[in-house]
Amino acid sequence: MKIYNAKLIIPGLLIFVVMVTFPIWYNKGSAAPPPEPSLNTPAIQRMAEKQCVLPKDQMRTDHMQLLNEWRTEVVRNGNRLYVAWDGKEYNMSLQNECMRCHSNKSEFCDTCHVYAGLKSGSQPYCWTCHIAPKENK
Amino acid sequence: MLERALTGSQKYYRLLMGLLILMGMGFAAYLYQLNTGLTITGLSRDVSWGFYIAQFTFLVGVAASAVMVVLPYYLHNVKVFGRITILGEFLAVASVTMCLLFIIVDLGKPMRLLNVILYPSPNSILFWDMIVLNGYLFLNIVIGWNVLEAERKGTDSPSWLKPLIYLSIPWAISIHTVTAFLYAGLPGRHLWLHSILAARFLASAFASGPALLILLALVLRKYTKFDAGKEAIDKLSQIVLYGMLVSIFFIGLEFFTAFYSNIPSHQHGLLYLFVGLDGYGKLVPFMWLFALLALAAVVLLINPKTRKDEKTLKIACLCVFFSMWIEKGLGLVIGGFIPNPFEQVREYLPTVPELIITMGIWATGFFVLTILYKIAVSVKEEVE
Amino acid sequence: MESNRRSFLKIGGICALGLGALPVTKALARKALPQVSDFPEALKANQWAMVVDMKKCWEQADRDCKDCILACHQYHNVPDIGTIKEEIKWLWQESYHDTFHDQATKFNIANIEHNPIMVLCNHCTSPPCVRVCPTKATFKDKKSGIVKMDYHRCIGCRFCMAGCPYGARSFNFRDPIPYIKTELNMAYPARERGVVEKCSFCTERLARGLFPACVEACRHGALTFGDITDADSPVRKLLAENYSIKRRPELGTGPNVYYII
């Protein structure tokens, strides 16, 4: 069997393979360590029982859905009070409630978001309007 | 059939290349706008729609070119239009494409465009405009393509196409009506708040659409073997004449209501456009140019000698096209915002990036048009 | 025939069962957590309205008083872009002549033509901005009558700006955050480039039992806030005792900001 235009096809294929595998070999050996979001803030330290709105595992996977539901309730339905599964009450507000405890955005939110490679400067676009707490570094 | 767009003369390629360069420039300017915001335009808090939306409004009119050949051909059996219905339909495709692009570049948050479908709001005329424009685009693509395909094969067009063709006629009326309703139902915008606005849109569309069609047919005859036929062009020019006369008549009606009633708020918009208001009058020269061009067009079209002479007909069509472009594509939309709700005059003129983006979209439209016409003409040349 | 009747009965039975089960599921749902509600201290009204007593405003020796505007713009992180073209304003001043151009006369008492009028969103009863919005990004809140903005949903088509006959809406032509010149209010968000914004009657403060920032800030009691549907509300009392006007009532929008001149 003879390949026509092999002179062009084979280098072309090579370039294609190199480009497709680019992310793999470019990042080789520089695996980022898994993130460890810090819970070390004064507000969390003061808590007797360190418990978020949902159980930890659920928060980890579903916090964006929760935030979106809160958004809809507050903006569209005018409800602002959330009674959680454990009976605790929360003000449905990213800026005023979530960040009250998690006042360390760069060590809590950003660590995972950067690791997961979220777009727009490695931040979800919540922060283009919502104001992050000032951190004393 | 698409492959016919790929082979062509040197001139054809050069035209496409030229258009691609303009499109690229427009796209670059749009990226700039996307990253900086609409601050790069001349738009303001008071004149919140400008050149983009005005172009959109004008081009909805040009899209009527299709109905003005389809209607006589299918409903009145005007045989001479048989050869050019395809030109009308493809022109409609190109203009509706431009319309949609102009809406997109005007959005502050184009990435959220699909919210219009995610949260359908039948109370908003913009929602209906999206439906009628996309529907009209779809109808003309399907109809144009299938009629051409049938012509190439030497068969009759498929029978399911007929209902669609008939549907496209009222549909064409709907795109103007709905687009006019965007404006004609807003309380407190007196230049627009007239029941005649939709009728005015239709009349001006029946002038500007066929006028461009005549010019395009003449261009095609010069550079290709495709000839629309003297009779078809003559018929079209009569349509342009009537469209133009009715348009001017309707504009006159607006003047009567505003000035005989002597209600200041109804006069302000017209005064701003034609003589200036509170010492502001950036659009005044344009509006008088419109009046002059419109007059010239009517004079040239009404006289059978000048209407039938191609040289003067060309001039007349150019006059129609540009006068209507000024009237709808500049005056109507911008004038509606002046004066603002506090009766203060805040003027608007497009900026350079805004003009480049606009040019890019026009180039896109002509790129689409060139390719579609190339296909149509190749098929027709082949058949003959 | 027979089978038809049988299936009809079946379907009817299921429907009846479903209806019967409704209160039960509701009762169950009431207990289930999580749930959402208003804050207990939230202020409620069928239709919030404002009465602006311009006489009180004009009587002040300090004619440059802009407390209400500053309070509003500081509270809501409203940027100061610095050009008329892209100005963003929720509450601002226009002259009597420009605001009430339909009733301006040359020979008005005490030359009020050039006196300032406080203008803001009228939170209309029948708002044209809501009617024209293609995404329901601006909507009339049924609970409070406030015309609200959903900044997450707005596509920036600016149809509402063309629809509003009061010029109450501003568009973010550029990223507003660098232009917030007042001290940032950490409790309230800013806006993004490309959306329309306007006065919200301080929805978020009402939810916490507080009156709007402007009403609270006015030292001279020129701004009164209350439920227009409640005959005992302070706004209704003021309207019953004073002659008042509204902006462009002939347009049928039903503005809910009243002016005592």
C-alpha cells in the first residue's frame, strides 16, 4: 500500500498528535497539590459546632446550586430567611452570610476554584458584582 | 449546490476577500466593544439606542424585497418575476442575518442572549420580534433553496413548499408590523407613538427593498450571464415608485398631526430632526438630504422616460435606498429619544468603532448575499 | 364504548385520589426542612409609595443639601462615572421646569421653575419597562408593588430605557466598580458592565424592617414612605391633607411617587 502525499500527511499527523496531547505533556511533573480550603477564620473558630448550611459533602458538591436557589428566592420571590435542615436560620446572602464565616475568600473559595481552573481569572463570576470581604494579609 | 460557491472567477474571489477583510475589521472592533463595553459607542443614558438598532430597523425593511416579488408572482401570476423571486428571497436572507447581528452587537450582555428563550415573555414585543425574524429567515432559506434545487433538476418544486410560500407573504408583513410595534407602543415617546408607524414601515420597506433588488439585478446582468429581464425591472420600479409615494405621504401625515394639533411634545421630535431644537441640530443636514433624495427619486420615477432609462433608474434607486436609509436608519430611531423625558436635548452621533462594527455587519450581509447569488446565478446559467 | 367508560372512571378515580391527597402532602411539606420565608421584622405593603414634600426641601436655608442622594448612592454602591453621557443615578435632582414640563408656566409663584425636584423610579402600578422587558429581568413584585431588577438576568437590550417615560433607568456602559467613589458598602453588591440599573425602593432594607436609605437620611422630613393601599398609612394621610401632583399621570403608568409643591 502506498500513501499518497505522505510527505505532507505524516508531518501533519504528527503536529496534530502533539497539539492534542499538549495539555498532558505540558503539565507533566507539575501536578498541583489538591487544595485544602482553610476554615481558619475568627467566626468559624468561635463556633461550638462547626456546621455549614448543608452537610460538608453536600456543600462541597452543591454550593453553586444552593447559591443559585438562594438568589432566586431573594431576588425573584422576596424571601430572605432560610431555615436549614437542622433548624438553624440563615440570611440568604452571599456577601452578608456566607462571607461572614468564610471571611478568608482567598484561602477558602479561591483555593478550589483556582485548582479546578475556573474561568475569568480563576473566579466564578459572582465576584464581578458581589464584594469580597477585605482580608488582612 | 453549495459547491458552486467555491468556484468562481478571479473577480468573485477578490470581492469575497474584500468583504472578509471588512468583516475582520468589524469583528476586531466588536471584540474591543465586548471587552470595554458599549462605552465605545456614542450611546448615552438618554439616547440609549442608536446606529445599531437603526440599521436593524432599516434592514427589516430591506428584507421585504422578497415579498414584493413573491406576492405578485404567486398571487397575481406576474410571470416576469419568476426569474427573480430567488433574488428577492436570498436578499431577504442576507438582510435578516444582518438584522440579527445588529441586535446582538447592541446587547450589553450578549452571552445572556438565550435568556430571551429561557424566560419567554410574550408581553415583550422583542420576544415576538425574535420569533418573526427567525421565522422569516428560516422560511426564505427553505423556500429559496428548494425552488432553486427544483430548477436545477428541471422539476417542479416540491408540493409541500407551496403552503410555506403562501405563509411567507403574511409573514413578511408581520416582521415590519412587529418591528414597528417595538416603537409604536411606548408611552411618552411621541415621535413613535403613532398608529401609522407600522404602515409607514411597510411603505418604506416596499420602496427600499425592491430598489436594492433592482440595483442588484443590474449588477448581476453586468457581471454574469443572468438577466432579470427588462419587464421585471420595469414592474419593480413601479412598485418602488408607489412605495416611495406612500412613504412620503405617511411622513406628511405625521407632520400634519403634530403641527395642526400644535401639541409641543408631538412636534419636538420632528423639529429636532428638521430644524433643530434648543440650538441642537446635528441631524438636520441629514434629514434635508433625505428630503432632497426622496424628492429626486420621486421625480425620476414618476416620469416614465426616466424610469425606463436604466441610467436614470439606477440613480433613482440609489436615491430611494439612501433616503430611506437616512429616514429610518438614522432619523426615526435617534429622533425618538430627543428630547429626553425631561425635555432636555442630548445629542447622539455614532463613534468610529461603532461605524466599523456597523460596516463589518454590512460586509457580512453582503458576503452572505454574494455567496447565495453566486449559487443562484450558477444554477441558472447551467439550466440555460 | 365499555372500555372508554371504564378508563374514564379510572382516570376520574385517580384524579379524586390526587385531590384528596393534596392537603396531606401540604401538611407534610410544611414540616419538611429546609424552607424559606421573609424575616419576621420585614415591613410589608401592597404597594409601597413615596410622598416628596418639596416645600420642606425648598424651605431649607441649605439649598445644597444632598443628603438623600448621597445616602442612596453610597448605600447601593452607585458609581460616579463623571460624564452626562454615561451617568448612573438612582435618585437625583432636576428642575421643576424640566420635571413637570407639561405644567410649567412662565409666571409661576416665587419663581419655582428653577427649583430642584427630587426624581427617582416611580415604581409604577402599570410599569411600561416591565411590559417591554424580553426576559422578565425587570418585574413588578406582587408582594410589595416594587419594580425590581434582576441583575443576573438582564441582557442589556435597553428596551426598558426606551419604555420608561421618566428617564429613571441607567445603563452600565463600562465596568462601574472603579468609579465607586463613595466608601464601599460591604453589605450590598455592585453591578456589572452591560446591565441596566435603577432605584429599588431599598427592598433589602424593607426586608430588615428599615425604611429606605433616602427617607432615613433626610433631616427635614421631606420624604415620607408607606403603603398607598392603606388608608391609615403616613403617605395617605399626607395626600389627604395636601394637594399633590405626579409626573405624567396622563400616560397611564400609575406612578407611585407623589409631589407636594
